[in-house]
Amino acid sequence: MEPLISVIVPVYNAEAFLDQCLQSITTQSYRRLEIIVVDDGSTDSTGEKCDRWAGRDERIRVIHQPNGGHSAARNTALDAMTGELVMMVDSDDVLHPGFAESLLQLLQRDDADIAVGAYIPFYGDKPDFPTVAKPAIHHYNQHEAIMAVFYQQGLTHSPWGRLFKASLFEDIRFPLGIIYEDLAIIYPLLKKCDHIVTTDQVLYGYRQHESNSMRVFSPRRSDVLDVCENLEKDISAHDKRYYKAVCSRSLSAYFNILLLSHQDKNGDYQALQDRCWAGIKRLRWSCLTDPGVRLKNKLGILASLPGRWFLCSVVGRNYQPKP
């Protein structure tokens, strides 16, 4: 029998985009899906839309709960799912019609723990998924995958855009009350994997809009500093093989938060910026000499040498983070 795939969709006040998202899931070429939609205390018409979709497609199960955040919604679905495989879709995003089928074929063919597709950022109504005649396939063992994520070379820590063996989440849940919750769990998740496979076939549409939390600055984004510093401590104590790679990821976080907070003129972020600058100075020399550190970080290090004012005022003037 074909394996059951649990599709986790956390939703909160998603009335503008929910129909398109669920339409892209219910029309997947692979049909054996269990679609768990968690309405996380929405205050608009999202809850009613979820229920209407459940009445339209018997594969959809809706769970209504008080607002607890993205992590709480995903955790609720992880507790409720029954599939052998699991994928996660954000409620404003759109899937390629062959998302589930393509990644399942990859995962089964190569006996992988995680199969990852490429994504395309898009504005407006829908993504224009490009056609790739012969998609490139890349394989990572556990060590290579951890290094690639922390060095930000070829793999991201995002939970969307991929297909997981459900057993990976048997004892792993997203931490509550923070953003960058996916970065917080990626190391223990990958430590349970033997094989990760990726394709450059574009299968996931990542919607860009003003309310997207990864593209605007708020003090909550400094959660990434806590996550990275905790990873540094944990890996330094338990597996020093990845310490330099995690330091590279921490350096990226310090640069990102410093430059984004500098652009925001509506708040007083002096203490946060001091923290970031101290982190950059702490890590820049070791990262500059580390051959694994990506070029973007090394250019940031060089730009930091004339001083904080130069980095923020000149380099950071038009800084835009990637999703």
C-alpha cells in the first residue's frame, strides 16, 4: 500500500491566502494524504474557511485551539498525525502539483530520511514554477548535512519544502514562544538521519508579503541569537566537530540582526546592537580563517574591520535578508 503522508498546515488569520494554499494541497498528484489544519486561535474568517474545506475533502481534519503560535500549532499536528511520512506547509504558501509525488519518489528510491525540493519566492497570486528537464540530485550523509546547514551551503533549516520520515519527530517538538524554532531543532533532527536527498526541481512557492515575519524587523527576531548561542554551548560540550560551523551560523545571525535593527528607526535597539557587535568581534577572526565559511560572511567580516559605523551605515544601507 502507498504510504500515508501527513500534511501539517498551521494557520492563523490566514483568510487571504488559505484557499489557494489548501487548493494546492488537495490537488496533489499523490492522493494518499492526511491533511491536518490547525487553526491557532484565528480572529478572522480563517476558522470557518477551514471547516468548509473539511466538509469538501474528507482527507482534511481541522483542529481549533487557542492561539499559541506557530510552534504550538505544528506540535498539535505532530501529536495528532498518523502518517508514515510528514510534510509541513505554511498557510500563505503554494505547492507544485507534483510536490508530494516527486519527493516521495526521491525518498523511497534512495532510502532517505528527508527529501528536499527547491523553492521559489513569489509575489502576487501564484508562483511560476519553472520546468527543469533533468533536475540535479544531491546526497548528504548526516555529517555533510549538519555542516551544510550551519555553514549555509546548500541546505536550509526550514521545515517546509521537504518530506520527512515521521519517526524523526517521535521525540522532537518545536520549542514554544520563539521564532527560529526550526533552527532550534535542526541539529537533533539531523542527528537522527543517515541520508538526506535534495533536488533542484522547484516544488514549493514561498509567498513574499509585508507581514512575512522573516522579512521585517521586530525585537522578537533576536530569538535567533539565543538559539545560535545555545547551539554553540551544546555542540561545544557534546560534539566539537561542528563547533566552527555553528560559529559561522552565529556570525550570520549577528550580522543579520545588527543590520536589520539599524534600518529600523522606530525603536531603541542599542543594547541589542551592542550584543551583535560584540558577537561579530568575538567570531570574526576565527571565521575569516575558516575555509568552510561562506563568502558573504567573509565579506561582512572585512566590512566590519573599519568599524561598526561603516558596516551599518554603508554596507547595511540596502541590506535585504534572504528567506
